[in-house]
Amino acid sequence: MPNDRASFAAKVAFVTGAANGIGRAAALAFAHEGVSVAVADVSEPANQETARLIQQTGGRVLAIRCDVSRPDDVKAALGKTVETFGRLDFAFNNAGVEQPITATADLTVEQWDRIVAIDLRSVFLCMKHEIPLMLKQGGGVVVNTSSGAGVRGFAGQAAYCAAKYGVIGLTKAAALDYAKSNIRVNAVCPGIIETPMMDRFSGGTSEGRERVIAQEPVGRMGMPEEIAAAVVWLCSDAAAFVTGHAMVIDGGQTV
């Protein structure tokens, strides 16, 4: 079923990790549908560039510096969003960091805490402040970014897998908590996507890229826009019967 543009009329989206990659692609995709977008990221210059790209197309956008691991930052960013646009309809909780390949016992406590704080705890913090805003207006949609590493294990990725599995559990529990309140909560689980994070993970070399692409049955990396399209669909009325779902978009990597 195609998206109905009426799904997005006068709506407002909040996107974390919007400075590049999947977050930027999703912010642009929302703006293309006529949604007003608040883009949030800890990287101010790149986040401002996302806002500029949206403004170029005539979209309404608010750029906010936000460290999603800090409760006060999250609360303030959402407050600014509602102050500026008057409401919150869609939240894409996408901010995250990668884990360098490290065996479980070799991870430091500091590495574990950082990954869990940014990749899992931040999703809780965002939903904690997003959902009350949606309840006040009678509904909304939340999409959280998990990963293929949220549905299967990967060697050397203990903290990342734990966080991304956690995102799916959190998504499913929240979906049940608010199913009768007209709030849908879903997750996307991207595979190997052409993003700056993947460049860092692969080392940015041709050999590193070939190593990760070899994990994809389709023989290529996915594009951020392919994940963004799924996020926008999950927020649309076409997906009105979808909640508590972890949508795997990975070119067959986890089949």
C-alpha cells in the first residue's frame, strides 16, 4: 500500500542522530512528505547541514544540539520541538555508536557503559519524554533503530549486540503499554548500510569494505534512503496495524 500524503499533513517529526547517514536520510524523507522536522545531534556542524538541505527544498526544520545520553538534553530538545512546531507526531530514535571489534572479556567497563548509554539507554530516555507529548494530543508513532545485531549475534560485538537486542525488547514492551492509546512503537533493524559509521567500522579501506559486503547475500551495502523509506512507511497510515514489530532490512544478511 503506498503512503497516503494525508498521513503527514501538518505533522511534526523528531529525529535523533540526524547529522548524517540514516538519520539525515530519514529527516529528508520526512521533509519530502511535508512533515516539519526537528533534527537533533551532538555534532552541530553536520546537523546544521542536514537542516540546510531540508531548507533548500522548502521544508520546515529546527536544528537542535542534543546529547541523547543526557536526560536534560533530551527533555530540552523535545520541549524546543513542541515550542517551535506545536506538537510531536513522529519520533525516530536513531542516534547510535559502533563498537570496535573486541572480544567480550576484553571490553572495558567504560566501553560497555558508553555503548549501552548511547545505543539503548538513550532510546528509553527519548521515549520517556516523547510518549507523554503524544498522549496529550491523542497519539503518535515511535520508530527506534535496532540492528541486524539485534536479532543475531556477531563475534566481537557483545556490547553492541546487547544494546540492540535491548532496543527490540524495549520497543515491544512499550508497544504493548500504549497500544490502546493510539501510539504505535516499532523498530528498524538495518544491515550493512553505506554510512560514516560503516566507514569507521570497516576502516574505510577497499579490503574492509569487501569484508563487510561479503556478509550481504545481495552483494552490496544498503543505502540510508532505503532505511528511511521504511521509517516513513512505519509512521504512515498505511502501517496503522503495525506495532511492536522489528523490521529487518538487511539484504538477507540474517536469513
